[in-house]
Amino acid sequence: MKRPSIRYVLSLLVLILGMATVQAGETTRSSGPPLPDKLRHVLFVGADGSSCKKAVVIRNAANNMEGVAAEKVWVAWKYPNAKVKGQGVSGIRNRTFDRLDIETASGESKTICFDITDFFGQW
């Protein structure tokens, strides 16, 4: 059985949950993607994710499932039609990071770093 593509999974998630406008969050919040209703409480703060020093920080995700769904929504918003090629979790000092290796729609390889300390290990 063929695995569904990340694009298909994201589209299905958006369809099931419905899209909503991101509500204003913390004063440090950067603009972020519209989130499905069930993820509206999740905040994206920090930087652009181009390195772990500039990680996209995910806050208020109740558990791993919500946090990972939020990561995928952010990637789809920032890099439409990108494909996730790899993933890895690492710890630096007292922080936990999720690195996603993606291929953009134009074929460029990028690594996006998310700070997942807030929700990592919550089931």
C-alpha cells in the first residue's frame, strides 16, 4: 500500500479541521499561517527556522500530535508544495529541536528547525 504524500495529509487535515485566521498572540509573535480551528491556540514565535539558533518556536501545543501538525501547517504556509524528505529530533542544552529536511517546489533543499521543547514528550 502506497503511503500518502505529506501534501495529501495536510490537505486532509485542513479539510477536516477547517481553516481559521490566526488570532493575535504574544507581542513577540511573528506572522504565521492560518491554523485549523483545533490548532488556533498554537503560537509560532522566534525566528525563521533557518537554523536551531533561529528556530521557529512552537508554543501552546497540548501534545506531540498537535505540535507536529502545527509544524506541517507552518511548512506548507512558508513553502507551498514542499516535500518533507527527512526529520530528526535533537537536544541542545535544555531545549529540544525538530529538524525537517524539505525540498521546495523549485527543487531547493532546506532544513527547518523548530523548537519543540514546550510540547515534546506530551502524549
